Amino acid sequence: MDQTLWVTISEEEGQQMMAMWPDIVHDITKEIENSNNPDVAKWAEKMLQYTVPGGKKTRAFALIIAYKLLAPSDQLTEENIRLVRILAWCLELFQTYILVIDDIQDRSLLRRGKPCWYRYNDIGPAAINDGLLLQTAMFYLIRKYFKEKDYYVNLLETFYDIGFKTIIGQNSDLFSTNFGKKSNLDLFTMNQYNSIVKYKTSYYSFVIPIIAAMHIAGIKDHEKFRETKTILFKIRNLYQVQDDYLGWFGKFDVCGKNGTDIQEGKCTWFVVLALQRVTPEQRKILEECYGDSDPEKVHRVKQLFTDLGLLNTYSTYEEETYNLLKEHIK
């Protein structure tokens, strides 16, 4: 899709989405109030307003635009578009649930340009429960608005299945970083990296918006679902490598967060390639410095990546993968 058209659609959909946000918050908090928990409802509203609406909403836009492109014209009624936008907010709740938990595990400081939720008023580990509230609120909305639809079971199974796969990916990522201890560089292989990308983020970031749109649009052909997933996995790999680049060079004023992949000892595309190229002496630098927050050690790792020519490799990979994807989509 042309970039200008995407931006225009995003702006229009952003306005439509935000117009629905108060109703989404009301639905969730009203259900909590109905369980005789007014204090929890007030807390939930504060948490929802702080954590959910500030993202780029790319998953939400992908779902809405895919539905509009795939659905027969007689399906594109005002009510159906409204339902798809409600499901788009469910995707945003899903995304925020993952981020709230992930930030605690990674001990991240900033998210979307402000302190992570667990750091807000020193909430701490109690934010785990807020993450779970986001997840269960998502399923509550799906049941409320889609239970009578003939695609409800497929939709529900898609969310459950992808939620399960995402948690598997998160565990795989935690194993690769040795649960916050010094990274075991022997685990940093391209197979491990691709597995983390596929399970931790590909499913919920790229697969679920399009697959959900296909279900709502009434598509039944299993081959179409298979081909779609294949392309989406390839797109996600490219996106993740780009994200790893931001983790290396990312600046707060550009992406709203500080790049801390090196300090956290993450299994990134760059460190995997570096391990394939290093001399024994250079590997010692990684073993000593990777996964350490000391600014001097972080600088040494970044300098090693530069010395190994990883920036040029990244630029070539990005261009070639993009061109291959265009051909695959055709």
C-alpha cells in the first residue's frame, strides 16, 4: 500500500478509533462495577487510560483495512465496521497486556514516551495483575459483541491459540537471556532467533489482525490462510530485524523508548551475526560486555558490531528482503 495512502487511512481510522475508546472503557469498567467492585473499576479506568490508547495502533489499522479490502461490498455496513473497530480495540488490549508484562520482565524504564506502567506511582509487581486484567477484558469484549456471530468460535480460537504461542515465544526469549542472568552466547543461534521472532511477536503482531479479518470477511479456503501466514511471517522477520536495529541505534525522541537490547543481553539479529563472524579475541569482548549496562561496555559492543560490518549487512538484507516480499505478494 502506498505510504501516503496508509498515513491518510491511519489518520482517519485513528479519529474513528478514538471516538470509540470511551465506550470501550465504559464497557469494561461497567462490568467490573456490576461485580460490586467500584474501587477496582476506578483503578481499571486509570490503568486503561494510561496504558492503552497511546500506541501507534498498527495492528488495529491492519485489521480494519484488511477487512475493508477482503469483505464483499454488501458486508461493509456501518454496524459491521463498528464491530471490526471493537475487535481492533481488543487487539490493542492484547498488545498492551503483552507490553505491561514484558516491561516488568525486562525492567524497562519507558514505554510510549512515559514511565512503564509498573513504575507509575511505584506500582511494582502488582502491575502483573493489571496486565491480566487487560487480557481478560479483551475476551470479555469478544464474548459480548461476537458471541452470536457464525465466526465466533474461529475468532475465539484464533485469539486463544495466538495468545498461547505468544507466551511460548516470551518464555523462549527469557530462556535465551538466562532469566536476567549473564547471557549464554552459545544459545544465540539463527534458529533460536527465528523461533523467538515467530512465536513472541509474529503471531500477535502480524498474523492475528489479518487472519481475524479473513474470518470476519467469511473466507473459508484453508490454502489462503496458509499462504497468508507464510507471507506475514516473512514480513515480521524483516520488521524485527529493523526493530533490532533501533535497539542498537534507537533514540528516545524517535521511537519513544531507549534502545537497551545490548544492556539486557537480548538475542538479536545483530549479535547472532556477530557471533558467526568474530575472531576468538572479539568473542571475548562479547562475553565480557554483552548483557552489561556499563556504558563503556555497551560502547565496546556497538563498536564491535560496526567493525564487523553489520550495518552494511543490515542495509543489504533490508533491501533484498523487501524486494523478495513484493514478489511473493504478487
